Amino acid sequence: MKPAFQRGLLYCLFMVMLAACSSDDETGEGSQQYYFLEALQQVQAGGRQLQTPDLSQDALVQALAMLDQGLKLAFEVEREFLDRLDLRLGKNFQRYFIKGVENYRLGIEAGDAAQQREGLRLLAQWAEFWNPERDDILARMKPG
């Protein structure tokens, strides 16, 4: 996958956070919203850092930690919450986003370029779903 496409994918994930309204409520819905949006943001930040030329070992460790944190948060998101927003969201989040990050992350750690490519392929499929649906889904998250 070309670096420009990877950056574009990561930029799209970043835009999710800019477009979303934050909610201070302590309801389960607010927590689920936080987990979902923060998972996207953490993965985007880690991916962006991994694209840095001449990446130092410390920066690599930090980027992998962001991917790990993003995955940890993604696993907290309940499918029922996502399905209330869009019936395809829960399945696609699990199948493409989570599996994509897992494959990419494990591929980096193992030095397995094929696994990294598989992760990026899955993340590209996530982007194919998410990009055209993002605004509508985010609008359903907004309080009011």
C-alpha cells in the first residue's frame, strides 16, 4: 500500500475526532461514544507516527503503544451500541478496523510485511465503509 494512501486513511480517522462532539455525560452511551472515537484517534495517531521518516526506537515504541491503546479501547466498544448507529457499523468495525489494526500491529512487531499489508488492506476496507457513512453516523452520536 502506498504511503500517500496510508496517510490519507489515517487523516480520515483523524477527521472523525475533529467532527465529533464530546459528551461529558456518565451514561453508558457516552462511554461507548468515547471508546469508539478515542480508539479511532489513538490508532490514527500511532499510524501517523509510524509514517515519520527516520523513526527512532523510542518513537516506534510510543507509536506501538498508541496502537495498543486504540485496540484496548476498540475492544470496549459494544456491538449493540454500534448497531444502533448503523446496522453495518458493528460488523465492519470488528471485521475491518479491529482486525486490520491487529494484523498491522502484529506484523510490525514480527517484522512480517505480508501481515502488515493484510492489516492495511483491512483498514482500507474500513475506510471504504466509514468515509461515506461517517458524517451520518457521527450526527447520530450528537446529543440532542
